[in-house]
Amino acid sequence: MGIFFAITASFFCTFSNYCIRKSQDHGGTSQTAIMIQMIAAFFIMIFLNPVRMNSYFITPSVVVLGLLAGAIMGSMVFFIGKALEKGPAGLTFAAISAATALPSIFLFISVGELFQLEYHFWNGLGSILVIAGLLWAAWQYTQVKEMKKWLLFALTAFSMHILFLSLISVRSLAMNFPQLQIPFFPAAELQSLWFMPMIYLAAAAFQIQAFFRQEKRSIARWEWIYGILGGLANGSSTFFVIKSTEYASPVERAMIFPIFSVLVMVFCYAWGQKLYQEKVNWKACNLSVLGLIVGTVDWQLIFK
């Protein structure tokens, strides 16, 4: 069941990314589409979390942590929007998805001793393969006029995604180690279902202020349509990712994020090539896919 939810989440995430591109096709901007997505996702996360579970208890720790994570997410999607304006959409979304291979080393270095985390040689090998695949895929675009700007925006979004995933992981670890009594991360308070709505609230606020600072215009009908559809898909994707971790067996848990990331990467490459004739280096894509599988699967658990 865990893997089924992960596959479902990848479809929603792919559709959310596609809606951003479609909004651009109708004369809108990626930034506006992302802003509407974050607003719509905020409301759907309220419905799918506290409203659905009829649990409205909220704590200061969850508010602060959620808003911090949301600020990082808001920055990430802002730079994703900038990257989409300068370079290929398929490669942009593939690069962001590939960031899931790197939080493990960041967590190991920063809080590994506290949470007794392990880092194995395959984690490092997988990260190297992911980066190599992305660089290989990007090489064919080096002659594109604004490729340097795309690279700057994509790398910034890539880094923000690593930081966002790391912060989310620290929250999960703190909830699983209540005996440590970590300052600012009290396990009991972190159980509040307002964590994800707070993330999208901060991300939406970030995008709203960016919109009024840079564009200050009326929003077209197609931008609202694709923005809301994309926001519903974005929120649903996050919901199913969380559900996949809750229902996964021990072996499935080791494969959830690799499956999700790989499918999003492949699907985004596929619609970029099919619908927009983007040049896709499938060999480079396969190398990144291999890196994600090698670097994020818990091989010890699978072959235990």
C-alpha cells in the first residue's frame, strides 16, 4: 500500500508541474501560477489534515517550524519559477526531484550523532551518480542563450529543496525520539496536524509578496484555472507522500522516496519531450535514476 500511495503522489506532482508550464503557454508567468498553487494547496492541506481528522490542536513549535519550512519552500518554488523562464521545464523539474538523494549526507553531518544516523558508501555513490546525470543532461543546453542564468536558479532551487527535505526529516526524527527532549522540537507538540498547512501558508505569503513586488497586475482566467488545478494536485501529492510513509511496510519504506522521485523525474522528462519537443538525454536521465535508487534505498533493510 505504501508504494501505491507513492506512485499516486508522483502522478499528482507531475500534473502540478505540468500546470505551471500550461499557464505559461496561455501567456501567464510561472511565478503567478506557483503563487496560486501555493494558495490553493494551503486550503486543501487544511481540509486533508485538521478538518479531515477533526483535530485542531495547534502548538507554537509547529507554527514556528512550519513557517520556517514554508519560507524555505517559498524560496525554492520562487527560483523554480525563475529557472522555468530561462531553461527547459523537464530538466528543471528533474533536477529538483533529484535533490532527494542528498539530504541523507546533510543530516548525517549535522545531526547524525544525535539521532544515531548511518551513512553508507552507496549513499555517496548514489549522490555522485545523480549529479553526474544532471550535468550530463544539462551539457546539451550549454549553447542556450540564458543557460547560465538557468543553472544559477536551478542550483539555488536544488539547494533549497535539500534544506527543506532535511528540516522535514529532522521533525520526523524528533517525533520518533521523544526521549531526547530536543529544544524547539518537543515530540508531543510536533504531532499537531497544522504543520503542513503552516508550510503552505508561509510559501503562499512569500509568493504573494513577490507577485505584488514584481508584477502588480490582474490575473488572467487561465492562470487561475491552471493555478488552482496545480495547487490541488500539489497538495494531494504531499498528502499521498505522507500517507505512503504511514502505510508502508519496513521494506516499502526503504523504497518510497526513490520510487516517487524517479517517477516524477521520468514523467517530467517525458511530457517535456512529447509536448514541447525538448531534447532529452535519456542516457543521462537513466544515470540520475540509477543514482536515486542506489543512494536512497536502504539496502541493508531490503537484504536483511
